[in-house]
Amino acid sequence: MQRYNGSRKGSSVYAYNDFLYHGDTKYPGRRYICVYKTAKQPCRISALVHNGVVSLSGEHNYDENFYFLIKKWAIRGLKKLAQKKIHLSPREIMNRVFARSQQEMLSLQKR
């Protein structure tokens, strides 16, 4: 497991690339992306990209709005990547997802 520091203070991003979860061999292309805001507020988002179809599920104690923004941008980003057949590392994907989610949160707070 590799640890990446997120752009928010006190946040860490944990990324797993093509991690076979619980010995799951059914979907070798499964990509899990795990995000932790703080140790007290874990948020795990698992994304499966299979033939260009993205299914996303998550466990979280996040601020609801932030979680749904992450989910929205993760789905959009992964769909685009799947269509273009671009292979990015989980870190790059999460950096993009976080950046978009934070931009949107800031614009919502300014209103």
C-alpha cells in the first residue's frame, strides 16, 4: 500500500492499483481507489472499470456533499479514461477527482 498526501490539510490519499480485494479473481481489472480524509473519517471508494462501464461504491463518514462530489467526478473521470483507453495511476486519478471536488465545494460555499 502506498500513501499519498492529499492537497487538503490533514488529509491522506491511499491508492491501490488493480488490487485484488478479498482474493477476488473474478474481476482482474478491478481498480480500487481508497481515500481517507482523517483517521477518524475514513472514506473508501471502490471503482470497477469493466469494458468502459464504471461502477462505484463507497463507505464514508465524510461530509455528504463532498463525498457525492468525489463520487460524481470519479465516475465522470473514470468513464472518460475508459473510453479513451488512457491508463493513469490511482494517484493521478484521485488528484484530479479531489481537485474538481474541491473547486466545486468552494464555488458552492461562495454562493
